[in-house]
Amino acid sequence: MKIFSGCNCPQYQYWLGVYFFDKLILRGIQMGKNLLKHWYKDSVPCRSACPADTDIPGYLEAIYNNEFDKAYQINFNDNFFPEILGRVCSRPCEDNCRHGEHDNGEPVSICFSKRAAGKFTSSKKVKLRDKQKNTNKNILIIGGGVAGLASAAELKRFGHNVTIYERHKSLGGMLNQGIPVFRLPRKLIEKEVKQIIDLGVKVELNKSINTSSEIQSLSKKFDAVVCAMGTLKPNKLDQKFSNDPNVEDGLDFLLRVNEKNDRYVGKNVIVIGGGYTSMDCARTALRLGAKSVKTFYRREQGDLDILPGELEELVNENGKMIFRARPNKLITDKGKLKYLELIKTESVGDKLKDIPNSKFKIKTDHIILAIGQRQEFIASKNKNIFFAGDYKLGATTLINAIGHAKEIARNVDHFLMRRNILEEKYCIESSVSTKRSLKDNYIPITDMRLRDLSKRTFTSEVELGYNKSESKKESSRCYLCHYQFEINNDLCVLCDECLLVRPVNECIKELSSKNIDKSGEVSFEKLNPGKSHGIYHGLLYIDPKVCVRCGECEKACPTGAIKLSKVSKINAPA
């Protein structure tokens, strides 16, 4: 009997509301869905943590099998910018990777692997998954940055006509204007932006929309309008920092350097801030010839909102980072900026306070303020006007903006068509092996190769990426958490052979009872302490949160009670 017939994966077997879990056979569509949904969310935490819902174990498995085209296509359908995100993603998935838990070692380099998928793909054209027929609905997207482009791709998937208005001379938004070339090559941006435009998106460049009334007017000409203008208005310190020509906002600095090719920088540069923009400004200033670059952040190192390894590279490039200090006032001599006075800070409970009598001054001739930004104006709401990405969320990460843009696109489609076009579906496929072995569990993380410090320039990329063998080695570290080992206790004879070979403590649990509620939550009572194996326990349970998918238990089982299946999550048409 087939289930979830909307899934377009002919190789899978779909079972209608029937899912085998030890002794339990769940009959009933909803019950089966709940169980699979709960199991997948718990068992594949990397995907659950990704705002764009990227099929991470799916593309890591493809890389391991040398299927780079497949890996790239998976990423394109889920997040639209595989190679870009492979360089500048904030990596929430890696923070939730099971390989990084407890004593398991370092998380899998999911981000760098995504980059390899793009580097080694041979595919010249990507395709949208489950693309719908044309609806003849016309949608305007204001803003051609990441959120606007992601919305456009998702709306094209739904069959709508899409037009983008972009105020600048090229698409990409902060990809071009904010992120330095040494982190993100411009040819790469052009490539992945073009892939989205080639889906049939109409673009009007140098088209600036600056007022809410303009948006209201446009909402009468289009079936829906998506505002994705980002957060381009910098936050300000008090007025005494606003009138000095040598005090510059971080986004303005990056924009003139990256887009206008104006590469002036002072000799003694101070950067204020503790986020992505502050790091980009500091490292850019160093490349432009600044003699000294010091970055001040009012909080502690643990509060920084930056990419992993970025602070280390700033220090390697001779930049300095000073914590627990905030700017107080400018000190000038004959109208020229000479010093910045700062005050040391401390945390008192949840609040940040100045330390009395802690003022000090630093020599400077150029100050860059990277203290966040906000919307230039707030558009009025209307039933067919939607807000996406940073324009709604405030300044956030690229992957968060993409995830939110996809959500908004689905809201637009529902508004226009009154359909819930996508539904979570779970496909179960019997499998022979994960192709993992126990030795894979002990492979150390593959370090990213970096350009020598002496060869780093404004345009040369610092991170050099994995080669094919490195990417395959790193992908082999993935536990492939979408694979499910389970024990059929009707066939189990409690011989304990599986317990003797288990590589991880309690990956196989000895239980006296186990229960699964309607939501799919598994609860159990472990064997009382002091009792041994065999007749003393009633059943065995392979815990998906602990299992490393090595397959040793399956090999050791003499009765065939341990089976392996692959569970795939697909957002498919309802």
C-alpha cells in the first residue's frame, strides 16, 4: 500500500499510515505522520535548525557518493544560494550537529561541504522542484537582495509572474554592497543570482521606491507586493559623533569601497561594534593599508555575533579586538580628529554599566560605526502587501532572511490562490547499508585551507575550499541521521549480541517499558540498575538521538531483528 502519494520520488516505498516501530504498528494516517514528523525533527537536528529547511544529510550523502550535481540541486531547491552560503552562512546547523555533542568530536563542516557541492557540480542549469502551472498572478518584489531573490524563486515555483524593482545597478543587495570580495567573489554572486533570474523573473534596475505611498500605489497595479528592502539606515550614536567627517557608518564604508571603488581609509582606524559588519569593516580597512585597526565592543567575546573563526583571522591579520569598552566622545585638535575617548563597561545582572573612573583614549583619524541598522521607512500594511527578510525581521543573517522569504512567498501564494500548496511528507525506503563504518566515527574534522597571510589582498579569497577528496572525507563524518535502525522485538531473542558490539554507551537501551503518544513522542523506562542483560529486560530500543549509524548491531544480530530504513522529508504539493 502506497502513502503520501504526492511525493515525486519513484524509488521510495510509501506506506499509508503504516509505520513499524518495534512491536507497534501504527495504523491511521495522522498517527503515522505525527510519529514520522516527531522522529525526523528529533533525529535530524541539523535540518531542524536550518531556517531554510535544507536537506543537509541528503546533500552530504550525495557528496559522499560523488554526486555533486545532486548535492548542488538539493541546495538550490532549499536555499537558492549554495556556493554563496557555503562561504557566508552563519551555520546554525553546525551548532546543532550531533557530531558536536558530548564527546563525539567537532561538528561536521556542513557549510564548507555545501561550498564543495557548488565547486564541483557539472550541471549548467538548475531546476525548480515541483514547479506549478502559471497562475497569471503578477507579483512585485521591492528589493533585489537575498530576501527578494529568494522570494522570487519560491514564487516562480508556485507559478506566479514575478517582477523585481532594485534601486542599485545590480542585484544582490548586501552580497555586493556589504560583504567584502575576499569573503565572497563577485563572479559567484553573478552566477547564482543569474540562476534565479533565468527562472523567468523580470528585473528593473535603478528603480528606487522611497515612500509608503508609492508602495500603496503599486499594490493597486499588482496582485501582491513583497517589500524586501532590507535594513539600510544605520543606527546612530548621539549627535556628537554625527558631525565629524572622519566618523563613518559601517555600511556606508563598505558600500563606497565595494560598489564605488573608493578605497580611502585612515591610518589609525577604530571600528565600533561586535557583529558581521564590524568584522568586515576591520578586515577591509587592514587590506586598504590602515597602519592600525582596533575594534571595540562593549560586551564580552561570547556575545559577539560573527562567523566561526572570524575573530581569529582578524587577529592573524594584525587587527585587534578590545572588549568591554564603549565610545564616549571625540577629541579633536584644531578641528581634526585626534583621539576617541572610551569608557570601560561591566555587566551587572542583565544590564551593562560604565565602570567609574575608567575613561581612556585611543589615537585615531578614522572611526567606523558598525552598531546595527534599521529600515529606511516603514511601509503601511495592506492585505496584499507583505514584508520579507530583514525588512520584517530587522538586521539578521542571510540564512534567516532566506528562510523568512520562503515563508512569506508561501503566504502570498495562499493569499492569492487560497491553497496550501506545500505539505511536509515523509518517505520511507528500505535500505541495505548507510555505507558508514565504525571507523568513520573517529575521523577528525577536515580543516579549511587558508591563503597565506603574506598573499592576502583586497580581492583574494582567504578560504580556499575543499578539494574533492577532502569534501568526501568530511561528508563521511556525517552520521546520516535520516537513516533509522530499529529493532523488531518480535524477532529479537534477547541474545545481547548487539549490546556487545555497540560503540556508544546507551545507543541501544535495555528497557522495561516503552510508549509512544499521539504526537510521536517516545518515552521509556530503563532497566532497573543492578539487573543484567538477557531475561531481565523486556525489550531493546535503538535511540536515534545516540545512534551513530555504524551498522555494527545489524551485522551482529543473528535473527535479522534489526532493520535499516531511510526517511526523507519532502515539502511537496498537497
